Amino acid sequence: MKISLAQINHHIGNFEGNLKKMLEAVAVARDQGSDIVCFGELATCGYPPRDFLEFDDFVQLAYKSVDSLLEETDDIAIVLGSPTKNPEPEGKNLHNSVLFLYKREIQFIQHKTLLPTYDVFDEYRHFEPAREWGVVEFKGKKIALTVCEDIWDVGTNDPMYTVVPCDRMMPFNPDFIINTSASPFNYDHARSRIATVKANMERYRIPMFYVNHVGAQTELIFDGGSLVSSPDGNIFDEMPYFEEGIRHYDLDEVIKGGVNREQAKDKISLIHNALVLGIKDYFSKLGLTKAVLGLSGGIDSAITAVLAAEALGANNVRVLLMPSQYSSDHSVNDALALAQNLGIQHHIVPIKNVYEAFMAELQPLFGDLPFNVTEENIQARVRGTLNMAISNKFGNILLNTTNKSEMAVGYGTLYGDLCGGISVLGDVYKTEIYKLAAHINRDKEIIPLNTIQKPPSAELRPNQKDSDSLPPYDILDPILYEYIELRRDPQDIIAAGYDEATVRRVLKLVNTSEFKRHQTAPVLRVSPKAFGSGRRMPIVGKYLS
Amino acid sequence: MKISLAQINHHIGNFEGNLKKMLEAVAVARDQGSDIVCFGELATCGYPPRDFLEFDDFVQLAYKSVDSLLEETDDIAIVLGSPTKNPEPEGKNLHNSVLFLYKREIQFIQHKTLLPTYDVFDEYRHFEPAREWGVVEFKGKKIALTVCEDIWDVGTNDPMYTVVPCDRMMPFNPDFIINTSASPFNYDHARSRIATVKANMERYRIPMFYVNHVGAQTELIFDGGSLVSSPDGNIFDEMPYFEEGIRHYDLDEVIKGGVNREQAKDKISLIHNALVLGIKDYFSKLGLTKAVLGLSGGIDSAITAVLAAEALGANNVRVLLMPSQYSSDHSVNDALALAQNLGIQHHIVPIKNVYEAFMAELQPLFGDLPFNVTEENIQARVRGTLNMAISNKFGNILLNTTNKSEMAVGYGTLYGDLCGGISVLGDVYKTEIYKLAAHINRDKEIIPLNTIQKPPSAELRPNQKDSDSLPPYDILDPILYEYIELRRDPQDIIAAGYDEATVRRVLKLVNTSEFKRHQTAPVLRVSPKAFGSGRRMPIVGKYLS
């Protein structure tokens, strides 16, 4: 038996586009003599469809796509995920299902059992879990059909669910498992995905065909990396990361096993590629082509420009250099050097005159009150407004350049440097930013060395340095990681050896800047815990604040 | 038996503050000779605690509050909601529980069964549902303890759940039901709450004591309205809306029934009071006192100013009048008249000079390109920056004045008029805004009649009117209501008699402005479907867009 896995860049709600890609893949699989072609979870409507699922019309369009696919199943079976209606009056109105299509009929439907409802996932919001399990019989083989999370709760000490779906299918003696996934990237995910598949192999000793989405849906980036595993626990194949593709597998070869084809998983290189795809898909899926950003001479905006040029093409990226009276000469020079290295269009728009116009109007109100964060923020907001003016006039979408360390502690100006349609680096800590810069410069100096080596500064007052108001990043970032990614309690972080006053101060900064993060752009997610829909915190809360 | 209901304004994560209020209520109930005093859902930590629940330290603090309350239970029983740990390895780590405390012991714990995971609710994100049910025996009575949603799925045709918790408790023959709730306000909620309680009375024929939170937690406003219902289906008492309070009930009197004390429920007056409380609590729970907003002479900012003055006191509200060359004289005069009527501080800061400074810097880039939305947005962003400058310099928090109709169709400038810490009117349609104005002016002209009567305009270009780019509000708002509140399919809205082209255009405007709503302030929720955490839509989606 021959099985094809089609790793596709789906687009939420783009039924026509998703169907077209699937029909093309079916044709390729048929040409290759495949018996089955497999697609990912909710392949008809894209993932995550969120509250579009509350519209009956939306669900009907998914059924229509299934109808169109059925017409192609005279000589090949199609396995795909799609929402289906729950016929029972009790429970949620929909199931998240995997369908087995053959001979113009839906031969079998298995609903998803484990509905991830944590981090970025909201599946119990819309779906009723499965309470019945079975296998589909096809050409003398029995196949266990599963959806994403259904294979993830195997062999853990603290399972999040009370059912192990594959355990319920094993009494039917399946020959292999197909898993239709939409499992978003983080820099650890490919590793944990393989560990999960191997845990299933150890428990069930039958092959698994795991097919994932690829491509970005706003903040969520799907990395592909679809997997075929052999009963001996080897990874028979791992499909490429961040690329669409279709591959075809002979079941007997897979059962034989004995080969392991796992890909390299370098964290920084994965982050780099994920961010490029994240930018690319944000633009292409919204029908956009051009970006703008402010280039400060600092490392964050430099990296953002590099990634944007790679994602969209240098001729589609335009940068603004907006020096103030507090900007150093090298800032402008470093920014110019980068623009030249990348071959991107730049404009120099000094902000002094506009800033002074603001201060003149505010003088009657401010009187002799001293310079403070107000004046710093006005500078940042003048820059935000200039960036947005370019955006509005020329259709370039503003990229936000804030890093995760700044986002965490609220070191940024709302409606100023926090402007932008998408946050490129909002899930990358400053200490990782430096590694990303080294990675970008690994062959030649694209980002000027001075940009990398100078002490970070917002340059909003004379001789300002980030370290004036924040702990050094090599102290700050590990504390943030303990608190945000690991959700460790303050006393445990302190017990791990961090200075108590610093820990308390940092956690307070994080919790009292929730209001800023609430109003910033979606953040391309590359870590296991990004700001945004995966981290939901009260604004008026009074905890560690 | 005497039962007290304490309707309290809890504060998320403010364990000390919540405990103090509960201890005071216990003392009052004891003085009144009560046998039991009841508090709301998650009364220790406040509702909704969101991902604070992922910190063990946070949950421990809730246990500590329970310990403190236990010390007060020698002569009175306490019923309250609090998170408890799930001792089983399988399933989520926490339960959302109601505890019965007496004689310094936790006599009984009933976990919540129905975990709302829709609209603004995310409970399955954190909690494992109950799978066992019972009653607590106390002074010869059997009491069924329930948490909020547990009573809401009774007697509906399309239940969202597969279990009816009270049905599972009835075999134990409870004498009455206590429901500990945290059920957020919308203008229909008091009515549906009463209908729900009555449906339970019809089914079970035993009294119910329903205790709700009061007070706002950022966007969610809890209205109180705690209820006591008699077995005959009468509402024995309904506690006040939007006010803390404690009341004491004799069980025999409640059982006797025959009296119905439902309060009046005028939609506009409820919205008015909810918004005032929403503003008040946003400020007080963040330790803030002063507000600023831009007063345009239009109706939205006028109403926002009125509500702010009512919530915070006139002397804590400061307004900016920021005329441009496109502002009409009457705009400034209407705004001045309102400021005078309210006795609030005002400043006039014309934006012409700053706007021209921007245009001068952009001239080399813009050349002869015609005036378009870019220049309109610059004006809005100059105002946003001026408002924020006042906010930063004087500590006044900026109130956003955008209404729901504008939010829906993206008729507003990101980082301009969409700035602000909290959106006061973002859940109030323009047609409701007029009713709110009439309500405010019911005794005397607070909002100048001219503000109410003139055609709505953003005044960002000569002679601009909202109706130049949007359908009239009496057409627009009903279409938005069908789509947003009722989640009706486009073809059904058209079939209901609306012009097809208008419907398609409006729905497209809604879906393509998701990116703006993603970056705006939290919206005080007064409808059954507000923008924000209750409505989660993809940004790069391609559906009706």
C-alpha cells in the first residue's frame, strides 16, 4: 500500500484556495500510484478558524469542499480534517473530525477526542469531544484515524486529559495510525513532536503517518515537518520545515524500519526561518506586498529589516531613519550602512521640528515641569506617526521591531515604537537577538558590527542606555524565561539564585505592563510561550504588581 | 434557618482585599444571627483570574484565604468559591469549586461541572469538570452546592453540555440549592438570569440562593442582582444592581413564597450604570484617579465625558479641545458648553501647527500626491499624541470614545482616536448612543442639543460627514447586530430584507478591520457580544473579506 502525505500552506477561510491545493496534491498522489493521500487537521477551512466556526455558512463551505474532494475518490482515498456537525442536541454543535473519503462516499469519520484548550488553543470553545472510537477498513488494512492532540497524551506523568484515544482504538487491531495535525511551531516543537511520535511507537508498535500544516496564520507559524515512523521507533522520514511538499511512502518499507531520517534542529536557524515565513505569509495572505519600518541604527530594527527583505524582497522594503537631537551620529550611519547592504529604499526624516511643534503647543499646559518620560514618548509617537503616514500613503505595512525583553517589561511607547501590523521579534529575547544577528552575519557582515556591539539605547534623552532603567539583559532574560515560559513562582525563581529585589522588580514590571501588550500587534510566535493569545492575563489584576 | 448573601466587589489577585471584605460580611451575618453566609464564585482570587491560575503560588494564596475564613466558622457556616487542586494525575490540574466551611473544617467540596468555554469564558483552559455529585448536610438540611453555569443548562432545546449537574444531585433530596456565581452583565442578562432560575424552580421545586459578584474587572462588569427564589417560582428577592450589599433571608419565609420582588430592567439605564461602574473600577482597581479625553463637540466624546465625571468626579476629568482647520466653530462651542455644564477642566490645543510640521517633513516624500486618508490619520494621530502627552505628564488616563458601530467597520484611526486605556463606548452602537444621550439629558440639558442633533462627522476634511463613507446608522446598526450579536449568515441577513450590496459591504468592512480591533483598548462589555475576548476572529482569514 502506498500512502502520500501532503504538507500544505492552508489559509483560514480561503476554501477555494485550500481546495485547489488539495486537488493538485490528489492529482500528484494519483500519478504516483498512491492508495491514500493525507492532509492536515481542518484542512478545508484552515487552522485556527476561531469564531468563524460560529457561522453555519462557514461550516457549510467546509462541507462543500469535502463534496468536491469526494468526486476525486474513485481510485484513491483521501484523509483530511474538517469540521462536522454534532447531530446530538447535547454538547457543542461541532466536532473537529478526520474523514476517510473513498468511492465517492465518506467511509468513516473519527472525531477528535483531546481538544487542546490552553496556550494558543481554544478548541473546546467550539467542539464536542469524541466518545466513540473505531478504525476504518481499507484494502485489507485497518487504519486508526487521529487528529493532532489525540496522540500527544501518551506516556506522560501528568496527562491533561482522562482518555487516551489510541488506547480505545487498539482493541480493533489497527495496522497503522494516521494523524492529521495542525501543530504550530516553536523552537522546541520539532523535537517534542518526534518524542511524542516515538512514545506512540513504543506503546503501539505500528507505523504512524503524521501530516502537519505549513505556513503562518497571523501569529501562529506551522513548520510542517510531517513524519513517518516505523514500528521499531525509527523516524522513517521527516518532511522539510517551512516548505510545502508531498511525499509518497510504501507501507511495507515503513514497516521494515531500520532507517532514521531526522533533520537537524538548530534553534536560531529555526527561529530565523520561522520569522521569514511568518512575515511572508502575513503579507501574502492579506494580499499585501510592501513593508515599512523605522531603522534606528539598533540591532532590533536591523534584524527586522533583514528578515523583511528576505521575506518580501529588498525592493518591497522601505525604511525610515528618524534621528532626533538625542540620536548619535553613528545611529544614522549604521542604519545607512545596513540599508545599503540590503539594497532597500531609505528616507531620512528628522523629527526635531515636529517634536518642537508639539512642545510649543503643550508649553502653556506644561509650564516649567521637567523633561520626563512624556517628552521621550512624544519622540517615539512622532516616529510612529511618520511610519504610519508612509504606510497610509504608499501601502507599505509597518513592521513592529520590539523584542520580547522590552515587550515583557513594558520598555516601549504605546502608539510609538509599539506601532505596527505585526510584531516580528516580540517573541525573541534580547539575548537571542544577538544570536540571530550572528546567524545573519555568519557568512558576511550584513548587519554592521557597530550595530551589534554598541550598548542598547532608546536614544530618547542625552546619553540614555537601556541599562539605566533595566537590569542587564543577561540577568533580565533568564528571569523572564523562568517566569513567562516556565511559569515558576517568584519564590522558586529567587531560590534558583536570582537577586530577590531584581526578581520582584522584574515580575512587577511584567504584570503592570499588561495594558501595553493588550494593544500591540500580534506577535510571531517562536517560543513555547509567546505574548498574545497564548498568554491571557488580567489587566486590573493585583498579583505581583 | 437564616441565610445571608454577600454581593461583593472582588478584585482579581487581591487576596488580602477580597478576604477583608469577606471577613466583614461574615461579621455582619453573624450579628444578624445567620446560619450560613454565601459568597460568589472564585471569591478568594476574583473572577476571571485567567492564566494567573497557572502559578502554583497564586492557587496557594487562595487556599490561605480559605484557611483564614475557616477560623471564623465556629458559629456560622461559610459558602464560597475558590480554585482547588485536582488530586488525580489525569485531567487539568485545578477544579473550580464551591466549599462549605463550618466548625473550622471544609465540610464539603463540590466541583463545578459545566465549564463555560465560549464568548468571554475560558474555564476549560484551567479546570477539570466534576464527575461526582452530592449534597452537604447542615443543621438537618441537605444543601445542593452549585457554581454559576451549573444551573444554566436546564430545560433548553440545544444544551451546550451533556450533563445537568442538579439532576445528579436530586437523588440526594436537597432542601435547597446555593449557587455561587460570577456572571457578567449584559443588558439582557438580568432577565435571562431570572428565566434560568425560574426554569430551575420549575424543574426542582426547592428554593435557590444565587449570589453574584458585583464590580468591573477591566472589560467585564458584574452587576450583582443576587437572587433568592421560592419553590413556587417567585423571585423572593433580587439584590441591587451595581452595588455591594449583604442581605439575610429566613428559609421558611422563602419556602412560603408568594411574593415577587423583581427589579425594573430598563436597557439604557442599565447600560448607563454599568459603564459608570466600569470606568470607576478600572481606575480604582489600578490605583488611578484621573482621566483625560479629547472632546470633539460630537456625541460620543460628550457622553464619555459625562460618564467619566459621574464615575470619577468632575474635578478628576480633564478634556482637550483640539480643533483643526476642518473643525467647525460649533464643534468648539459645543465642547466648551459641555465642559462648563459638567464643571470639568478643559484646554484648547489647536493641531494646525503640528499637523503642518508633519506635512513639511513628509513633503519631500509625498510630493504632489493628493490629500487622502493619510492626512486625515495624521490629524487623528496628532490628537492621540497630545492626549497621551497630558496622560504621561499629569497621570490622567486617556479614555477612548469610539462607539461600537465605528469599531465594527474600522471607522477610526489606529494610534489616533483609537488610543486610550479603556474603551467606554466600544460596545454601544451609535443608535444606542443617542438613547444614552436622551437618558443623560432626561432632567436637564447636560449634553448640548446641538451635539445631539448635528449630523455625525469626523471633521478631518472639508464638510466631511460619516454618511459620506458609511450607510446611515439606522441601516448600519441593525446589520451589525444581526452579524455580530446574532451570528447570522450573510444570506440570512439579506433574506431578512436588507440590501444585498450593503450587507456584503458592511460584513467585509467588519472582517477586514479585525487588525484594528486587535490593537485597541479593552472594551467595557454591555452587550451579549462585545469586541474583545468574547469575539475571537482570525486577522489573516479570508472569509467575507
